[in-house]
Amino acid sequence: MLEVARNRGQRYNSAYAWRDFLSWLFVLGGEEQAWAGFNRLHTAFDSPQVWLAADVGLRMKGGDWQSHKRWLLAEPYKSSASAGTAHGVRLALMLNTIDRSPAPDLVRTVRELAGPPNTSVEKFMVERKPAGGQRLIGYPRSAFRAKDRAPVRGGTLVESELVYFADAYAELRRGDFRAAVERFDRMAEFYAVEGSPLHDFPGYALPYFAWASAKTGDKLGLEAFVRTLPASRQDFDRELALGFFAGLRREHEAAKKHLLLALRHRPFTEKRPISTEYQWAEACEWLYAATREKAYLELALDWARRHQQIMPVSAWAYALEARYSSDEQQRLRATAIAFYLDPKSEHLASVPAGLRKRAEQWFDANNPFKLRDPGKERQSRSSSEDRKQVVTNDRSGVVNSLQTRLSLGTP
């Protein structure tokens, strides 16, 4: 598997392949080699995929936010984060949103990573067409309440959209929904919170804006605006937003329909600051917590179990099951793997201490990431000639030979 990912990365210069390679290196015990690979690749791609591997490595370390912050603000990562790619900014947000509550200094840290505000109205507001191209570039303002907003004047300080989002999201998670609405609306003055396919600008903020609005009576009329949005590849954000409005009104059948449509239109995370697979599960979990309607929890658990197969290195999928599963054996397994991948998981904090202790014992005996002894593997398999030869996959044969057989090569 590691060789396939390495070959994909070298042959196709694929950020996705290197993400898989580095993520699995962390999980299989090659932490030193994984960090060495990340240090070579973190500035190699516009896509933030290899930074998702760093998320795996940092969570496995079990460090707290202060240690993660020091790492993000140290060179060369800080410069990499503020050099137009903002990958470090997105990682900071993921470390404060996915199975975490926002740290008190999150907004300050995001602002420091994102760099100073930009005063160029042209960069943020003017739509320009590249020669011979169709895509508009620049950052569009939101159409939401556009008639109520004054034109942006030259010299106006415009911060990164991730700073505005972090500020609003932190208020939302603190339960100050009125403040969250004000801050999301402020973000809409400069950025299309609903997303803009023409600008390749994702609408990741829209569902969170909807949650805060629904919690405060939707005085700005966001739901009516969301219903006017055309069908597009932004359907994920539109449907999640509508699901929140319906669910909090206890229109559960309508809400479930919106949630399932969102899942069917789920985009790749790409440059979003929160992974879409987690954002969907989080939406179901929030609706369950707010209404106690079990159907939402069933949707979240089903998706978490499927995502364990789609991306086995994602700790949150196991942690969510560990917190909510009613099946004792499934919960035991999920707790064990979640603790290995992310010992500081907030979902795990609600798991009883006795179960966590038994999960440690289960993991010692059943670690799914433990590489088998090739000699024992050969003895246990049939000697039939039509069997495929077992690839040697012991730690010394894979992890320790990375300098030669699995070297990164030139990205």
C-alpha cells in the first residue's frame, strides 16, 4: 500500500497520494520518516492535502493546543501558511473544530498565521476574467443583504476569510448565537458565505451561519435567501443549512431529506477549513443534541462507520461511534482505535473509564495497524500456487527501508 501511494506521488506529482503515504506512515509507526516527508512536501502543492497528514500526526502525538500552536507558528510552517496558500491556517482551524472546542486564542492565532489585512479593494472585490478563461478570480461579496451594504472603499482593511470565519465559529461554539450571527454577517460584507462556483470559493460558512440564525429566530431572513440559491455544486452547504432550519423547527422528515441530499452532493474538502465528511456528521450530531430525535444519531453513526472504511486514519469517525454506539463490542473497538489515533478526542472524554481500560487491552491484542511478521504470515496461508504472493510488510521491511526502497523522490 505504501509503495502504491509512493509510486502515485512520484508518477503523477499527486498531493493526494503523498497525503495517503504520509498518513499511513504515521499510523503504521513511521513517525520520524513521516515528518521528514512532510517537511519536504508542505510547500510543494497548492492543494492542502499533505497538511491533512500532519493533522493525523499531531493528533496521534496527543499534544494540547499550546504545543500545536507553537508548531504552527514556528518556521518554516508559519511562512508556508502565510505565503498565499494558508495551509497552516486551515490546519489550525481543523485542530480547533474537528472533535475539539475552539481555544480561547484561536482567532488571534489564525490572524497571526493568515498575515496582515489587505487594503486592496481590487484584490477582494473586483471580478476579473483571465485571458481566454471562464473562471472569475478575486473574492466576491455575498449576495445576502447586498442591497443593505455600502460599497467597500479603498483603504478598507479586509482580513482573510478564515479570520472572519474563526471569529464567528468560536462565538457559535461558545453558545453566543447572536454574536455569531453578527460576525457571519460581517464576513458576508466581504466574502460570499454562500459560496461562488465561478470564483471557486466554497460556501463552508453557510451551514454554521444558518445554525446560529435558526437559534436566534432568523431575524435577518437567511433561510429565505438560502432557498433562492440555484442548484449547483454548492448544494452541500445549501442543503445542510436548510436541514438546520427544518430540524430546529422539529420538521424532522424535511430535515432528514436535506441532510441526505447534502451527503449525496458532498464535495471534497480541498481548501475548506473543516472536512466535509466531519461537517456532515457534526450536523447530524448537533440536531440530535438539540432535539433528541434518534434518527439524526442513527445517520451520524452510520456515516461514521462507513467513513472508517473510506478513510481508516480519521480518528473522529471512531470517536463518534465510541461516544454513542449502543453495541458494546463495536463501542469497545471504536474506543480503542480512537484512543490510538487521537488520545485527546473530546468525544472520548464521555466514555467511561472502565471501558477505556478494556479498550486498551483490546487494542494490545487486536491492533489493526500492527504489521504482521512475514514468516508467520507465510506459514498461516495456503501453499496453493494460484495464491498471490504475500508482500513483506513487517516494520523493519517497510518503515526502516524508507530511505531507499520507499524514498520520496522528487515531488
